Amino acid sequence: MGIKIKAVQHIAIATKESAPLLRTLNEIFEIESDHEEIVASQKVKTDFLKIANVPFELLEPTADDSPISRFLEKRGNAFHHLALEVENIEEAVSFLKSRNIQLINEKPSTAAHGMKAVFIHPKSFHGLLIELIQRA
């Protein structure tokens, strides 16, 4: 039996500067950020918004050594990861480890909104970075 996904929590886009992108989204589509937060542990500023009821997260680095800075150097503004909400993140980690799925962090970290998060390494998922989220 696999991991039960409760919802797509968000689709994350890495951007060098979120403000110009947010201005354009607002001017053209009347879309605004409904929550901004600094996640100090990841050295990133997040902006959350919905486009046609689909949740998106914009990730902007707050330091040159942020993981997002390194990502942007290689790829520029681009899709970063898919976040999936699970019921029990510890059970999900145990299941993934039992299947030899490589994780970036085996111990859940604190993400935006105080949620617990682990990342599945892209090498284990055909190049796709997946974040598993459990609500606080």
C-alpha cells in the first residue's frame, strides 16, 4: 500500500524577484499574493497565491547561499517542486525509506505556515522534486 495523498498543497515556482512577477500577475490577471512569509531555515521568501483555485508558491532567495539561489543560477525562473499533502509525514518517510527512495531530509523540517515538510530527491522521482507536507 502506498502513501495516500490528501491534496496538491501547492506548485512552487523559483524566481529571482517575486515582486515584478506578482505585479504582472496582478495587472494582467488580477491575481494577488494572499500570504507572504520568510522561511529562515531555507533562506527563502515565499508568496502564496491561487490561480483558478490552484495553489502556487513563489520562492525568492533571501541569501546568496540559499538552495533557491543555486537552483536559479542553473535554470533561471522555473518550476521548482510539487508539494503534496499527506496525513502522516513520519509514516510517509518510513514507507519511502522501506522502498529505498532517496530523501533530501529524512527528518521533517518546518515549512511555511508551520507545516512539516520532507523532500523526495529528484534522482528517485525521474527528475521531479516532490515535497511532502503535513499540516500543523
